[in-house]
Amino acid sequence: MTNVSGYKIRALRLKHKMKSEICAHYLEITPTYLSLVENGKKHPSDKVIDKAVRLFNVPSTYFLSLSEPVAKIVALSADLSEEDKNIISSILGNRKRQRH
């Protein structure tokens, strides 16, 4: 299973409408490193996870796994072509923009 903690940090940051620079400051990492973590290219250390737990007031177990619906979608997406993934990403991106 993919390390989901970085993706969850991003989700929480966006939920709280927090700029990446501010989040990085609180997590005591650089904005560049935060970007790598949020995009799954680097795994956050336990120290960063502990700071994220306090920053976002979530249980430490929050960072261990995906919710069941999201896990199902991730599993199903393994069989999708890159084109299909791009289509879904575009659809979801448009839905987000329409809500704002």
C-alpha cells in the first residue's frame, strides 16, 4: 500500500485553507520538502507526523490508512490507463472549481 500520510497532510492543509508555506513553518520543514511529501515523492518522518497530529488536532492513527471508500477507488484505479486517470482527474478538478 502506498504511504498515504503525505496525501493526508495535503488534504488537511486544504481543508483548513492553510497555505503551504504556513503549514511547512508549523511542521518545521521547507515548503519544497512539504510539496514532495504531499505529492508522495518523500515520506514524512515520525517527527513531522507528530507535528501534523498536533497542528490539525487529529489522532495519530489518522495517518495510517485510507478510508474504505478511498481505498476502494485506489484499488480500482490500478487497472485504469493514464488517459482514464487524466480524465477522472480533470472531472474531479472541475467539480472542485465549480464549488468555489
